[in-house]
Amino acid sequence: MREELFHDAFAYRPLAPRTADGWFSRHLPRRIRGYADWNRHALVVAAALFTVILAYQVGLGGDEGVYLVTGGVSAFAVLMTLVRPVGAWWISLGSAPFTGALGNSWDGLPWTPPAFFAHIVVMVVVALRTRPRAAVWMWLVTAVYSLGAEVLMRTSSPNTPQMLFASALALLVTTVVHVRREAQREVTVQRTVTAIERDKRTLLEERTTIARELHDVVAHHMSVVAIQAEAAPYRVQNPPPELEQAFVTIRENAVAALTELRRVLGVVRAEDYEAPDAPQPTLADLDRLLDNVRDAGLTVDKVITGAVRELPQGVELSAYRIVQEALSNSLRHAPGAPARVEVGYVLGGLGLRVVNGPATGLVKPSPGAGHGITGMRERVTMLDGEMTAEATPEGGYEVTVFLPVPLVDRTATGPAGEDRA
């Protein structure tokens, strides 16, 4: 009882508008359907007005000022249920003897007609806005008050039985409605959870299928490339060192691609979307990437400006992947052209610029589907950055990216940055 009726009894708990999605709301004209959100408020206000009218009709005290007071106090308790429901019940209960004494209606005590009606309305509203346990405690306290007042005042025509019967019936119906509503809400929640779990299971199955297909197709061919690159030098008598180094580079790239593929497929197959255990590449590994593309025949320069510092892992990984994809595009679409990678540590973010010249030499450019640029844009958009990718006046191609970094993440400077530079 202390938790339901005493703890924060007068706390401010406004009644929120109801979403107009019920059967009654759907059958209203479209112009007034929006006002149906306030139907519960309108019912409470109507009950308060009826309380004042009831006090006037029974003529408590024989004076207009008296019946306005007696009806107004009970009506105020009804209106108060919209903002402070439990406190309204205490006011309704505590004002009952005073309204009766003021209205000279000792024969109808302990409940005058307006107080009788208002108190039942208050208990119904409070029961709907709280828990069923509160309805039980309100009825018991009302019964104790009614029986005690009846004994102390010794009224000739007590209405305690009527109050207890009417309030018990009203609270019983209210509790049944409340429990039914909660059950429907729980069923709706369970259905929503079930639908979400079903969607997750379907998504996981689709991701597993994609992972299996990728592994069967890409991993197989990459393994064949690695094996053939390792065996190729033994098929040629006295191969030149340049040829041996080229096959070594091909095998290393194939093995690295297989490692990356297995890590990505592990994430795709993971049900809990956990990050892979292997360390992700960062801008500190940029020199290794550049050496790799140089071995593949791309002439590339690197320029770093600004104070080198450690950035968030997501920014570091995205920056590395963007540079990697831009250099791969240079190898495919502009073979033989020199490239330049610029990394700028600026205030509030990281700037990237990868530019290459026009294709030269005898190797023909490899056509692409444009997924590389799309992937880079997706990474930039995920970090709320900006990106431009366009042809240069000289016939080459340029990718410019800015990735914002919050000020709180710009912390690491000093020797670590000098090593990386």
C-alpha cells in the first residue's frame, strides 16, 4: 500500500494523448479523427461537469455558493486525475466529510451524491492509470473510511453499502479491462519480437549463403592462383630474378587476399556481428600497402602533412580501405600511370587525396562495374564525411576525401606519430 498510495502520491504524471488507431477512431470522419486522441481527457472533463450539475440538482446547502463549492471540490478531484492521479484520490477521499458537512446532508453521509459519483470516477481513472494492486488498496481504504465515518457520525441513512458495491463493481470491470489491455500489449510485443527474430534468422541464413558462395568461388580461384604462382618459376629454366619476384608478389597477394576473405566471411557468418579477432589495418600499415602496389608495377608517392596522431579505429580502417581501393582502381584503369597519395592531418579531421595520371604503356585498362567508388562513398557516408571522385584535366583520376574526427579523439601525438611519419 505504501508503494501504491503513499510513495510520490502527488507526483506529476500527465495523461498522454491516445493514438487514434482503435475501432471507434477508424470510423470517425477524417476531419475530426485527429481529435479522437483526446477522447479520454474529454470524458474526464465531462465527468467533472456532471459532478457540478449533480451538486446543483440535489441542492446541497440550499445556496448557490454552497453547491458550487461542494460540487467544485469533487469536480476538482476528478480533473486532477489527468495530472496527479493518486493525489486526486486522496483529495476525493479527504474532502468527502467536509463537503457533506458544508452541504448539511448528514443523512446521506458519509457520501453525498456528488462525492459518491466523483469518488468512483476517480478510483476508475486511477486504476486505469496504475496497476490492479492499487485498485484493491483504494477499495480497502475507502471501505475503512466509510465504515468508520458511519460509526462516528451515526447517520440515519448511511450509503456505505452502496458505495462499496458500486466501487467494487466499477473497479472489477476496470481491472479486467486493464489486465486484458496489458495482455494484448504483451502479445503484441511478443509478436514483434518473434518477427524481429524471424527477420534476423532469415538475414543470417542469407548471409551464410552469400559467405558460402564467396568461399566456394573466390577462395578456390585465389588458392589456384597462389599455387600456380608458387610453381611457375620451376616450369621455366633459369628464370630471371624479376620474373621470380613477380611470382612471389603474386603469391603473397593471393595469400593475403585469402586471409582477408576468411576474416570477412567469419564476420558475415557471425550471428552476433562481432568484430574479427585479427587486427584491422590502419594508416600505420600504409607503407606496406604502397610497397605491395609498387611490386605490382605502380609508381606511387606518399605525402603526409600535419601533425600525425592516432585516430579512432573506424576512421583509420576506412582511410586505409579508401586508399587501397583508389590505388587498385589506378592499377586496373590506368596501368603504367604514376599515382600520388596525400594524407593530411588537419584540425577536426583527416584529409585524403589519391590522384593518378592517364594510362600509359601497352597494357589495356581493365573495365570495372563501379563498385569500388560506391564502396568508398559508403564508408565516407558512414563517418559523415565528404568525398569527390572525378577525372582530372590531364586525363587522370582524382579521389578526395575528408573524414571528420571529434575533438575528444584527437589525443595521440609525439614519438608514435613521428615513427609513423
